[in-house]
Amino acid sequence: MKILGIETSCDETSAAVLTDSLEILSSIVLSQDEIHAPYGGIVPELASRQHIASITYVVEESLSRARLSLADIDAYAVTQGPGLIGSLLVGLSFAKGLAYSFDKPLIPIDHLEAHVESAFIENEDIAFPVLALLVSGGHTSIFLLDTKLSFHEIGRTRDDAAGEALDKIAKFLELDYPGGPVIEKLAAKGDPKEFPFAIPHMTDGSMDFSFSGLKTAALRLIREHDISKNHPKFADFLASFQQAVIRALLANMSQSIKVYRPRSLILCGGVARNDALREAFQKLGRNVPLPTYIPSPEFCTDNAVMVAALAVEKLAHQKDTPLDLSLNAYPR
């Protein structure tokens, strides 16, 4: 079988063609960074308009690189949510039209579950149960999987996502967009112990995250020390803030490991491209010890390969995949 995946949950327009053996025949990702850079963040209306302008070209290019036509596609997969509602509706409407026209199955995909599935694209034999830490610009969650497709969210952020906190501090300091990768580059030259940050803990004992306090503490330090690009300890401050975010992430992950006793660990999501986080996560795995799995950087950010890959798994476990044109997008 050949599955066409479509991803438009936020600001990347992506399409990919996979076989049911997870062979990647094509993968196209069109970024909107240049469009949103002047605003220092994603403007939802501009994102959805750009998806409308780009989606036909992106799907056509994915088919062209796979040397296939729409008639060769056996099933369609599309991100249903969560994400920006306008962006989601563009991809979902487009996929519905294709599935209806060719009378083929349409598989709705949860964006967060697809991120977790991205680790299985290159690693088929991950031992269950699995704990997955998902870190992105819009989401920060911990998932427990006892078996394939058994996604249980055991922790989530109650306010800002980790990537969102990094981006907001970068914007406040007038750094380039997107801010997370810029902070990572500059932080590599700094001392992460120079500025102390207290790590938030939930008083109810849950595995939930909170990054608004770290963000507030960072803003207070910026004002107290008059930190700017010209400050002699600018790189130290960024390194310290980035390390505080990583410590908060791994503190909850460590607690989850003690409670749920997994056999494998996964790190996924756009922020999983951060080298400091990847190294810290791998160190956590060695200390436990448990095997750790992190997708290649191209599968960490939003992409249609992970959407199609999860659809392959669903098709293998579902007897019937009726075409449901009543499917709707969900932002959360």
C-alpha cells in the first residue's frame, strides 16, 4: 500500500508518501519562517492563508518525487489536531476532497501521537512499555505507551510549552525568529551555572509542567541585570535559562520513570532537535539505565512522514477504515 500524509497543524505545509513497510518515497516540508519572522511569532491568519496557497504545490511535488499519481494512492492520512484551527482545516479539507474523489480511506491523525510515532520510523523494535517526552513550541507532554497505539498522556504543561518559553524570551531580547534555535547557538558559548533558576514542582504530585514561572524569573533577571545582546554575560544568561528548561523537563521525566517503570524512553517534538536537550536526555537514559530513542532532526519538527507512519500503524490494527466526511479539526 501507498499512503499520502498531509500535515498543516501550524506553520509548515508538508506532504509525504510512504509504503506500508515504512519506506519513505517522498517528503516535502515548506516552512513559513520568513513570513512570521517580522512578527516574532506565528500569526494564525497568515499561517492558514499560506497553507491555502501552498498545499496543492506541496502535494503535487510529493507525488512527483515518489513517481506516483493520485490514482496510485491507497489511503490518505491527515492531521486532525491539535493545532491552529485555521491551518488544520486547510489540510483536513484538502484530504477529505482527495479521499472522496478517489473513494479511498481517510485516516485522521492526532498531531501529538504522530510526534511520538516518529521515533518508530527509524527504530522498529522499541521495547514496551515506553515513556515519551514530547517537547515542541506548542506542546509539552509525557506519554505512556503500554503497547502500540495505546497513547496515555500522563503529564502536560499547564501554561506555556517549553519551546514557547524559549521563543518568548528570545523575542523579548530582540533575537531572530524562531528563537529556540538562536538561543541554542548562543548558549553554547555560555556558562549554564552563572544565573540560578528554581525548578517548578507541582504540589499535587502530578507529572504536569509549568514554564510560566521560569519565564517570569528570566524576565526579572533581564531587568535586574540589564541584560541585552551587549551584556558581557549575555551567553551565560541564555545558557542558564536553556539549562533550567532542560532540568524542568528531565525532572518530571525522572519522576515518571520511577512511577511507571518503562523499558524504553523516547524524546520527540521540535525542541528535540536541541543538542543540549538530546545529550541530557541520553545521559538520563544511561544513568537509569534504559535505552533512549530520539528521531533524526528532520523527523522532530512538524512533518507529514510521521503522519503517514502513524496511519500505517492504524491501518494494520483496524479492520475497517470508512471514509468519514464529518471529521472535524480540533485545536486542543
